[in-house]
Amino acid sequence: QVQLVESGGGLVQPGGSLRLSCVASGFTLDYYAIGWFRQAPGKEREGVSCINRSGNSTYYADSVKGRFTISRDNAKGMAYLQMNSLKPEDTAVYYCARRNPCDYDPYILTWGQGTQVTVSS
């Protein structure tokens, strides 16, 4: 069964950090790009970051550039999103996704179930 499961969300104060993890099962991770997306209450889901199959190319939304870092470990079947200098506007449900190559408009093959990130004092 093809599946993505996120973890690592939680409540953090502004300026704090969280590291999200995404574990893949049922498919070979290194065949696919992995994207992180988020959806805040009342807003559309938006792309946050993407990493190509090998991990040597990464892409970031302007709103998170310089604060978030995406990475992957194909041998472990894992992808990660390190989030630093968090702001209240980063509050959202974060999803990892198996997708088409990063340099194309996103076409999602598999969504994770999401993990809640809340940035608040």
C-alpha cells in the first residue's frame, strides 16, 4: 500500500523551530520528487518546498526561503522539513506529497495525512 505519514508537528513559540518527518512506504522513494505543502484555516493549500529525486535540487516558496530546509534520505525512505524562525503565519496543517519533478507545476500522486503546526505565544 502506497503511503506517506508525517510527524513532528506541534505547538511552538514564534522564533522557534520544528522538524517535520515524512516516512514513505509501498513505493521506491528515490523514483519521485517530494513536496511539502501547507493549508492554513480558510486558505487554499500552498506549496512550501520541493526536493528532486536525488536531493541535489531544492525549491522554496518565497515566504519560507532562508528559514526552512528540505532534505531526504532515500535509503531510509524519509523526507524532512526543518523549520526555523517560525512565525504565526506559518501556522497550518503541513502535508508531504509524492509528486512529479519539482520544475513542473505540481501533480500529486500521493498525499500524506498531514501534521498540525501551530506557532503562538
